[in-house]
Amino acid sequence: NAGVMQNPRHLVRRRGQEARLRCSPMKGHSHVYWYRQLPEEGLKFMVYLQKENIIDESGMPKERFSAEFPKEGPSILRIQQVVRGDSAAYFCASSPREGSNTEAFFGQGTRLTVV
Amino acid sequence: QKEVEQNSGPLSVPEGAIASLNCTYSDRGSQSFFWYRQYSGKSPELIMSIYSNGDKEDGRFTAQLNKASQYVSLLIRDSQPSDSATYLCAVKGSSASKIIFGSGTRLSIRP
């Protein structure tokens, strides 16, 4: 019974490169949230997706960041032309369906370091 | 005003005592409320969810919700050193809405 799987766990990128973060939800889950966390800070909402649809992207920076959740395969958070300020832990969480009374479970996170 | 507010702490509680963690939220339409625990360097772990006014108990944990006051709390009875962590309050509005997190309260249980 695999939980939410994120990979890679650690990612180092040079400034200007692209970062791709992957999230495979729990079995039977069709909704994914992405969050960013800086050291000693809270979780900042980025985007909420269901398969083949973005439900809410109000927390996504306007440039360089994009997310998708295709019909098959993991959800991808893509950061183009990374800068030092993108260094953070990125967490995804999955839930089984849309609806208010649904719990979300987190993956282990991807720690992105931009050098 | 932040959407979800928590006292950042640290909150220090002696072992065996009751730890009380509080959270307020701004959106009156919020329907779902969660408490997560996060150890340093780890991912958040769901410990309680609550959807209606009143108390919900699960082992040593009790979540309390008062929608009229827009207030959620978490009580931890018989606190253990292993309960030392950051506790995150999270709130979800309508069915199609995101889950918003407070900045967390650091709890330290002293032996």
C-alpha cells in the first residue's frame, strides 16, 4: 500500500536550469496539491489539480512555474530557469476525490537546491 | 489578516501534561479542518480531521471546532517527548478549494 511518492528526494540545479519534480498520488487518489516550504516557515499553497485539469493555481508564480497532472503518470511541477530563491522543500499531497470532507496525505518532499 | 493563524510558539509543556494548540481562520465558509504534525526535516503527517462543531477524540488527541468563533484547537493529553514537533492547522473551504495552512506552532515537551 504505497503512499504518496515524490522524486527525486533531493535535486541540485544550477541557476538557469530547469527543475522537474514528480508526484505519484496514493492508489485511488485523483487529486494533487503542491506546496512550497522555506526553512522555518509554513506551507505555501501553489496549485491544486485533478487528472487533466487545474482546479486552482492561485498560488503559482506567474512566470517560470507550471504544473500538470496527465491522465496517465505522475503530476509534474516544472520550474524553468531556476534562481537561488527557488531553493526550498516542495511537497505534494493527494486526496481521493473532490469534496470538502476529504483528507490529504503528503509525500516525502523534494528538496531543491539552486547553486 | 492571514487566512489561518497560529501562535508560532515555542510552546513548552512538561511531560505528562496537556498541550493545547489553537488556530483561527478568516473564511466563514470553511468546511474542513485538519491538524498535521511535522518533525524537523520531515513531511507533514495528518493526525486529526474535524468537520462539524464540537469535539472529536482519537487516542490522546482531541480536536475541537467552533465555527461561530472560527476557532479550531488540538489537545494532546499525557504529552510525551515524542510529541515535540511543529503542529500545522489546515483549513479547506468549499469542495473545489485549496487547503490553506497556518504557519505552525512549535511544541516542546520537556521531560
